Amino acid sequence: MTLIADRPGPGAARPYRFPQVVRRSVAGGQVVAAHLPGQNLAVALLLLDAGAGREPVGREGLGGVLAKALEEGTTQRDATAYALAIEALGTELVTGLDWDTFQASVQVPVNRLGAAVELLAEAVRTPRLDPDDVRRVRDDEATALRMDWANPGPRADAALRADLFGADNRWGRPMYGDPESVAGLDVEDVTVFHSEWFIRPGTLVVAGDLDRLDLDALATTAFAGTGGGPVDRGAPIEVPLRRSRRVILVDRPNSVQSTLRLGHPAPHRAHPDHVPIALAGTVLGGAFTSRLNHLIREVRGYTYGIRGDFASSRRFGRFAVSSGVQTAVTALALVDAVGEIARTQAGGVTEEELAVARSWRAGQLSVELQSPRAIAAALTTLVVHDLPDDYHARLREALLATDVAEVSAAAAAHLFPESLTLVIEGDAAVIRDELVAAGLGEVIDATR
């Protein structure tokens, strides 16, 4: 058997060229398309400014319930007839929700895209929303959340988000709601949310061979029967940092493992430091070769894996670390994790580490942005964050050109180890004293 003593170095990033982007206004809405010559599959994605951030406080989970309810038939046909119609085209209606947008999409052979967009628009614009169906979907979603929240993780995630952004506003509550918020929704909540946000034109995103597609006809179908002017998208939210670290303990009696969530607020997606921030996050915790994973997994043996990175939406962002460790090493793992974050903030990154991060991030583009659906998702990034059409075309070069000084400066400017919130979901009776003794911050109990 041959042992490899030295880790192989990074290979050269493969070249990548993002397709040509086309924009136009049609029938009161916007079309953003990418030309994929010779591609026999095409994707149409309807992008609405109806993300989780639009849900009223106390009504979290509306978007998820509405997304499922779209599958229960339309005003033109019942659920069975709709399912048969869309299956006859060899596709399905795929829905998605994030903080900024609601998306519904179809992927079919190019010559079927017109018919598929008709069915997509039918479901999104004119869903049946029968009260019995809506209640059943709501109950199913609440049950699924109860099952999920019975596992480690969701309670810790919710505690971290509430502490970072404030539980009194929508950003400080779980994106998909919690079991109580979803169970408390009524039919009127769903129908009002639909009438307020789903009848606006939105943006039609298309990825396919544009020489064989009629964008104007597709957009006319997608935007038929819609109205309403532009909505206020809101400015980036300035979230204040904590003056000192805080440790929040979520009790999980008799747990043999502690679930760790560490974080602090971070810049929004369109921030000019996005690329160096992303690379700093990759070096620190965003890859298997990261500092956190090397120390906590490889050197200490505390966990199977630990991850830390920056994530951002149109109006806000956050830096977060997540892992699970044995109960006995909870405090030790936290001390090491905070120390590694502080070391990166104070000392920056090395050329060797950055070379690996640059190669990996740039190389991902040539792998991930290949299919029509992946290209459509990349186009939504341009729309949501008001990025230029050549953003993805220039991203690879930007990643490869960013140097140690820029990434180290981003780490210094956007990592705040002294302002971290540390959430631990575990056996409080066993770990509380060790957490207090570690001196990482005031230890308080979660309120729920």
C-alpha cells in the first residue's frame, strides 16, 4: 500500500464561458434569457417578488403552504387533470422559496416549452385553492415540521436567527416557519397572500436555444391577466453587532451529542466585497480542506465535519458555523472554533490556502453551470441582486484574480469573533458548567 504524505496541490481551474444574456420588457413584465445553442432542453422559470420576507410576522410558512397548494388543481382543471396535463409534456411543476423570491419552473424539450409555460402560468396565476385542500396541505406541512423539529438542529437554527435579527421581525424567524406558525394559518391567509403577490407580472427567466423559442409569446402567456406596478424591494438592512459574545443553551435532555450553531450578521449579497468575503469563508470553513474542518475534525477528532461560511440575501446576510460534537467535548470544540475564527480575522489567509480556495470556487463554475436549470438559477441571481449581465462571465476571473491582501482584508472587516452568538442544543445539565467555565460569553437559556 502506498501512503501519500503530502496533500496534492490544486489543479488549474477549467475555462468557462457564460452564455449570452438577453433582456426585454413584454406585456408588463420582464424577460431575462440565456442563449444555449443546440440545447434540446429548455427551462422557463417564473420569478416573483414573493419570498418569505413578504410574509407577515406571525404568519411564517405561508409561502411553503401556498407552493404545495398550487399542486391541488386550478380554476380550469382539478388536481388529477392538471397532473395528467403536465405529465403528458414529460415535466413537473417545480416550486421554490427563499427570503427574496418565489419561483416556479418547468423543464421540457424546446418544442414543448410554450405548452409547459401555459400550465405553469395556470397553476401560479389561477390556482383552485379549495378550502379543504388548503387546510389539508397546511396540516401536512405542520406535521412535517413537527417531525423535523423533533430532531437536533431546527431549534438551534431558530435560536440563532432570533438572536441575530430579532424575533419581532420576519428576518428573525425561520424561513419556512415553525410547527406553531404553520398550524395557525387559515385559508384566508393563503388566498390573500396569493392575491397580493402572485398576480403581479414578475420576471420570466428562460434558458435554452433562443433561435427555436419565441420569447415574446412565452412572456405574453406567463404575464396574461396580471397587473400592479413595481414593488418596493427595500434597502439593505443594517443589523447591529453585539458588543460581546453570548452563549444560548437549548436544552435537549439526555442527548449524547451537542448541536453547535455560531454566527453574526454579515453583508448583503450585492456588497462590493462579495468575492473576497466568499473566498475568506471558503478558507475558514467552506470546504473540506478548511481551517475549521482540519482542526475540529482532523486534528481534534471532535466531529465528522464542521462548516462555516457567509450566506446572503438581497437585504441582509450572516456568517454561520454549524457542527455536531460529542457532549463531552462541547466546550472544547467551541473554544477551538472561536479561536480559529479569531485567528483568521486577525491574521488573514495564506497564499497556499487561497490558491486552493480560488481553484475550487472557480472550478465549480465549469461544473455547476452546465444544465439549463443551473443557467436559469444563475440568471435569477442577476435579477434578484441587480447584477450586470456579464457578472457570471466575469466571476471566474474575479475569483482567480483576488489576492491574499484582499481576502485577508475582507476577513478582518467582516469577521467579528467578539460579537458571535453561540447556540448549543444539548444536555444542559451536563454541559452548562463547562460552558460557563470556558468563559466564551454569558450563558443564557433559550426561551423556547
